[in-house]
Amino acid sequence: MSHRDQIVAACDHQLRSSQFNDFTVNGLQVEGRETVMRVMSGVTACQALLDEAVAWGADLVLVHHGYFWKNEPVPITGMKQRRIKTLLENDISLLAYHLPLDAHAEFGNNAELAKHMGWKVEGCLDGELGDGLLWSGRLTEPQSLDALGEQLAVVLQRAPLLVEAPRVGAIERIAWCTGGAQDMITAAYEAGAQAFVSGEISERTTHLARELGIHYIAAGHHATERYGVQALGEWLASEYGVEHRFVDIDNPA
């Protein structure tokens, strides 16, 4: 059992959330009861996750994708009203971390993807490790694009979309950024990566990969961002004695 504010302060400090210029509010987004015994984590604070939290008796919901994004409509109506009403009526807090949870050197989505895939991390291409979002490293041994795609499909439980670049061949040097970071492909190529892994793909990404000469793998926005919030939730459980449960709400994107 812990105090809500203690958990929020610990996460804010651990993730250094105030240092990121983000598209949303990082930290406590909806305030619930002060005492926290059960923390439910998930990728996105959708209604299905909130319903699971209510049924389980969660005191706090921890997510990567929360609410209050820049340029979204301000009025709390419709879907937004129903979600926030669920939290308020059940006195459940919502704690959300976006870019801070992508970047974190231990619990972050990029760090966790590398751990699950067995990639050797060499640093970030856009800042210090723990600050940057575009990670780089090496495979334990060279792999073909198809072999790397098969490994990702097994680990992430989702078949990736592969864009093969001509004359690149086997992959040894790799760069990655989870989620919707497909436009980082040019920076990955300029840094010498032979393949770039992210979550999503745009129409232009295919042409960039083929013409630049770098393989591209769209492994799924949801699939590549499952693991950071789980790692943070498990850390909270070990440090603060709360019960943690991750719920994976299926999302093919």
C-alpha cells in the first residue's frame, strides 16, 4: 500500500518527465483516491482498459498513451466524457507518460524492445542515452531482413511489414524507435544503420527506404510499445509494495 502522490513523484523523478517537450501532459492526468494498493497498466487509456481496471478494483491506471493531447478538442464530451467519468466515478487515478517512457534507459519502450530482441545498444542518435528517442546498436550476428522479421513476429506476437531496400543485404547495424517514428528513417540511414525498426509506416516511407538504401520494418505501434509500461509497473510493485497487473487490449495497428 502506498500514497498516490508518492507513486506519482517517484515516476516523475525516475522518468525525468519535466525535461521533455511533449505533445501531452506527462504525469498525473486524473486524480483518484489517495491510497494505492493496485496498479493496472496498459498501452492506452481506452475504455476497455478502464473497464478492466474497475472490474479488478484498481486504484491507479498507468499508461503510455493518456489524454489531453495538443490540438485535440478541449470540451469533455462524448468518448472523452465517458472515459473520464469512469475514472472519477470509481475514484481511480490516471498516470500517463509518453516521450519520457520512450526514452528511459532502463524502463523505456526502446530499451525494452532491445532487451526482448537481444540487440546490443550502442547509444542514441539524437541525444544522450536516456534522453534521445532514436536508438542504435548491433545484432548479435548478421541477419537477413526476412529472418529479423520472423524474430520480431515471434517476440512481438504480430507479423511486421517489411520494406526491402536493394543492395543492402544482411543486417548488422540497426536503429529503432518505437511507435510512430517512421520519419526518423533518414537520420537512421545517415548514421549508417542498415535497417530501421519502428511501429508505423507512411506511404512515403517505402520510397525513402528503397531510394536511400535502408531496410524498413513496421513492427506495430501497439506491439512495440507494450513493454515499457509493464517494466515501470513492475518497478512500482517491487519498490512500493503495490500489486501490479498489465492488461493487453488487442490493437492491430
